[in-house]
Amino acid sequence: MSRLISERGEHSDLAAMIDWIEPGSRVLDLGCGDGSLLQQLVQRKGVRGMGVDIDPDHLLACAEKGLSVVQRDLNAGLKAFGDQSYDYVIVSQTIHQVRYPDRLVDEVLRVGRYAVVSFPNFGHWALRLGLLVRGRTPKNSLLPYEWYQSPNIHFFTLDDFKDFCAARQVRILKAHYLWDGQVRERLPFPNLLSQGSVVLLGR
Amino acid sequence: MTQSPSPASVGVVQTLSHTLQRALELDCGETLGPITVAYETYGTLRDRGANAVLICHALSGSAHAAGFHGQPGQAPGWWEDAIGPGKAFDTDRYFVISSNVLGGCSGTTGPSSPYPSTGQPYGIHFPVVTIGDMVQVQKALLDALGLDRLLAVAGGSMGGMQALEWALRYPGFVRSALVIASTPRLSAQSIAFNAVARNSILSDEHFAGGDYYGKEIPATGLAIARMIGHITYLSDEAMHAKFGRALRGRSEFSYGFGQEFSVESYLDHQGSKFVERFDANSYLLMTKAMDYFDIAQAWGGGSLAQALARLESRVLVLSFSSDWLFPPYQSVELVDALLANHKDVTYLQIESPAGHDGFLLEVDAEAAILRRFLAATARKEAA
């Protein structure tokens, strides 16, 4: 579960996430990876953080940073977490990899007051063009896998996600777009031009 | 199963002993004293406990956790793979303390110790001790050694129960609890195995109401109890890999009831080795202490989440995938209750075919997380 990584090697979606999260809040990071986002949130925002991941190597990396982290399969749900027990639940580059994204979003907004979600945009022009011209499942830096090895089991566009939220009474409170390795607050035709998004969701 | 290269050892060590000044009131209501505690230490103590790690042993362990008694080449301490210079519990950095539990039979006051007024062994009259009592004795030892905190308290199996109890009984004293292959309470299945083990001892004709010291000991009963234990420490997969259906010393069935299968002679060997070093009365006490252990009941009026509210330390919970004596789901239950309380918890399940014994055998996987967790805890403590 890799974060959005720009061409300069920066974790582009992290800056927006860090920006949105209120100091001192409780943060649950689902698919927390090596814990670098949580660590920054702890250091810069003084949050009380909890990480969840399934990969033992990620757990080791988090333990090394002194983070709280539990091993768990997100496909098994969030039963252990109480209603509205966190201020923010982060789901970074993970939602397209779980079996039932709809259930996960419901669960995330049960557990957290807000959700911070980032995902790749399958509607990006280069992917559309790749499929049209090459006739093969397109790849880019966010979707780098061969189809048969990909952990990404759902391909959806930014507009798909907006429709999904509208249908489920989930409000998109903020959205930033990844474009050319940068995160932008505004982007024309984001469903065509953005490689991915990071959104702040609430009920 | 991984064999860790263990080049460095704490070397030759001695078991020390300390007698507590005052008698202690036990959970059962009885007062017990004087209590002598057998313990060993490795490494150098800093700042009254800033780098101190208390190691708690499992059912059959002792204070001798690392190094050698006498000359190197003898059997090392029971957790030699994990304790020593550069190992998971790095004795170049940490001051490691290990003591024999109350009611044990390796130096700490237990049923084979003399009753003060008569000089005769306590025997069956030794009070039924709890995990809490064991911890209370360890705390009194640390007080006497001048410690005012522990960087970590760690243990596997029954040792993990003690680590958990420490974090609840003395929340301000403990910076982290490392609960390995353990549980907040035994399942009915595990209690059942303990009950059969106790029955085996109690029904041995030489048990004599626990008053067998200086006479023939209930060796058969204790050996069978140990065999049952060993079955539960392994796993189907581990047994299959280790023994399969192999026969020992023959190629055909004897059509008799002697030991034929390799697994039989393994169990027999484990049983007869055990009776040479362990006291049957202590075995009764240890299994009963585990059966009684239930932190939800003791600290939370039946609620695990409520019990853990009082905890102030970091907690590392480790389980082993094939452990059916202390199954991973029980560790997950503990972790969930810690999560419900927003406690600082880290949980990892180590994939292993080794069963409950995984906590002694999967040294590399275990060391990887223990080392990191301890170092981060030490950093926090120094900050």
C-alpha cells in the first residue's frame, strides 16, 4: 500500500493530509505502511495516532518509530473500533485494494468523525489513452502493476467516487488533486487531468 | 523453526537469593512469610530502572534465564536465545532481571520449602498462589533492589500473564508490558488440559496428599502431566514434521503396548527428564494460578475493556499462528480491549508452525519486533 509518490520522491498526498488534521486529535491510519505519515502527524500536530497494517515489515517499521500499530486485515472490518472513537480515519491508497470499498467507507465514517481518503484516478487522460491506443490495461506510477499481480482490485475514476459519495450521503468536504507530481487545490477537469485525489469526507 | 546464531552470551552467572523483610498477604487471604526469592541479573542497572527489563518465566521456568551455571558448555538458561549481548534483550543496553515465581521449585519459596515453625516442607499446605501474588513478590524484590520503575516487563505464556498483571497492578511502575503467546484468561480447553495434568499427579499413589518429600515422589503422575503439557506446546504440523508416524528402533509393529512410535518416546523422555527437576506440588500450583488468572474478572468486574482502563504503559502483544494453547484470537481480544481504551498497543502475529513453543523457537522473528519496540520505549523514557 504505497503512498502517492511524486517524481521528486515526495509523498505528495501527505502534505494535504497533514494540513487538514487538527492538532491534538485522535487519528487512525488504516494501511499505515511504514508509519511515516503517522510519525509526522505525531511530531508536527501532536496527534494521538494508531496505525493498522497487515504487512509484518510495515509493523516493524512502525514499531521502530515508536508508533502504536496493530496487525489486522482491513477486509475483516473495523469491529474493534468504537463508534466515533477517532477524529480522523486515514485510508491512504488502500480503498481500491480492499474487497468491499463501500463497507469500508461506511465503517470508516462510523469510527471517525472525518475520513481522509486518497486514491488513484483511473479516469486520467493518459490511462484512457493507453487503453484506447494500446488496448491493454494501462499502468502509471500510481498503478504500476501488471494486471495479474496487482493488489488493486477496483478501478474507478474521480467521478465514480463522487457519484458513490452522493449516493451514500457522504459529503466531500475538501478535495485536492495530484497533477504532474504536485498536489493542487484547484485543477480544471480533475476527472481527466488528475492522477489521483485526496479527499476529506464527513457525514 | 529458526535457529538464531547466538555467538554472544552473558557467560557464567549465578542465581542470587533475597529474603523479603515482611510477610505478604496473598490473594487467597493467607499471609505468607518469610519469602525467599531466587533471581539473576544481567547487564548494568542505570538510573534506578530506566533500562531495567524484568523477564517472567513460564510454567516450568526458573530464574536462570540466560548464561551458564559453572562452565560454558552446560545447558544455558531457558531464554538464552533472546537474552545476551546484541540479542533481543540486549544486555549491553538493558539491565535484565529474572526471578523464580512464588510457589515454584527453583529457589523461591514454594511447597518444597520448609515451613518456618516446623522446618518441614509446606507440601500441600502451601497457599494456592495467583499470578497476582507472583507479581507482588517480584515487586517486593525490585523494591529491595532499589528500582523505582521498569522499562519493560516481558514474558511468554504464564510469563505473559505476569507481564499483563504487572501493568495492571503497578501501572505507574511499568513503562511497557511485552505479552508474548499469552492471554488475558485461559479458555475452557486450556483449563481442561491443566485439570487432566493435576488429576494425573493427584491420583499417583506416591502423591500421598502432597507429603512425599524425602520419600518416593509421584513421578509417574508428574511425568504424564508433563507429557500432556508437551502435546499442547506443539502443533499438529510441528508433530508431523518432527515425528510423523516414524517408529523408533524398529521397522515393524510389535503388536504390543510398549513404546513404538517416535512421538511416544519423545513424550516419555520429556516426562522423565522433567520429574528430575520439577516438584509436583509446584506443578499443581502453577496450573491453578493460570486457571484462576482472569484480568477482566480481577480488574474490570468482568469487562476486559474496563480492566485495561487503569493501564498506563505501552503494550506489545505477540501471538503465534499455530498456537492452540494460547490461541491468537485471545491475543486479539486483549488488543481489541486495549484499542477500545485508546492505549498504546502494538500487535503482531508471528507466522509459525511451532505451536505454543513458537515463543521459544521463533527467536529471529520475535527479536526483530522486541528489539525495535524496546529501543523506541527507551527513547520515549529518555525524552
